[in-house]
Amino acid sequence: MESNEQVNPWGLEPLLDVTDLAAYLGVPVSTVYDWRTRGQGPAAYRFGKHLKFALSDVQAWIASRREPGSTAGR
């Protein structure tokens, strides 16, 4: 297994594009764009016309979507 320095020598966390995020969440790309227009999706960075999502922002957003009373292993 490679260390983070070998994979990313700049020390930056991974960024997902819209297609990666949609695939990871199991939703259509159009859903990710819809969430953005409604202000409901994870925070993103814009590089020109491209959106990128920091893995830590996606993880925090997912955690915030957990329903009250939900526990792991249920």
C-alpha cells in the first residue's frame, strides 16, 4: 500500500469531480447538479467550468445527512 506522499506529493486531499461523486453516491449526475441549484449538496470548488468536491467535504456532508436515531450496524 502506498503512503499519501507517494500518491500525492503536494499533500492535498483527493478531489472528486461530479461524475465521481455521483458514482460514489449511486445517484445520477443530474441529481448532483439539482442539489447544487437547491443549495443541498456538498460544498464544491469551481475551476473554470469544472466542479470539484474535496473528499473531507463530501464525508462531512454525508454525516450531516444521517437521520436522527440511526446507528451503525442496524
